[in-house]
Amino acid sequence: MHTTTTQLNTNNNNNDAGKLVLRVALAAMLLFHGVAKLSGGIGFVADMLAKAGLPAVFGYGVYIGEVVAPLLILVGLFTRPAALIVAINMIVAVLLAHTSQFFTLNETGGWALELQGMFFFAAVAVALLGAGRYSIGGVNGRLN
């Protein structure tokens, strides 16, 4: 099979467009949670941390995981580390608030943690794929 330069450029454009869609979807959906914490506070997160024997001040890390990191992912700057932060944020959220739901289904038959799972796996995918060409950092951007 012979591949032309036009076919390669189309594939690269499609790959970069797919990375953009994944980045925007992950960042936008997660930012809703971050904005809710900006307006409503993190008291419940601090309480969960305290019950787990951790300093309540760690609760402020949720702003990094649900506001700063998604904004970096959205614009495509330091995308890979930001996506790793989101993945870690999801692990911490599940361990703190959702462990009892790990092996359960919701009322419609889906996994009870499907939202957290989708955030986690989308973040891992972004960390592995990078930002792509449609980003502030560009294809060859540092940590993109």
C-alpha cells in the first residue's frame, strides 16, 4: 500500500483534532466541578481529609486538580503533567469519597463511578497522547 503525503497530513490533522476534542471535553467537564468548589468552598473535602487522618489544608489541592490543571489541559500548556494531576485527583476522590461504590452499579445499570472513571481514563489518555498541534504549547512544546 502506498501512502501519500496528503494522506499523512490528513491523518496528522485528524489525530490533532481528536486530541483537541479529548482535551476540551475533559477540561470543560471537570471545570464545572472546580467552579462549584470555588463558589461553594471545599469544607466537605477538608472534612473527608480530616476523617482520613490527613491535614484539612490538603483540601486546597482540589483547586489545582479541578481548576488549574483543567485550564492548562484546555489551552494545551504543560498538558501531560496537568493530565497526570487530574488522574491523581480522581484517585484521591475515589479513595476519599467513593470507595463503597467501587463495585456497585447505579440505578440505570451503569457503574456507580462512571464519571470518575471517565475523568481518570480520559486524563491518562491525554497524558499519553499529549496536546497535539492545536495548543498553546504546540506539538513540540515542553511537556506537551
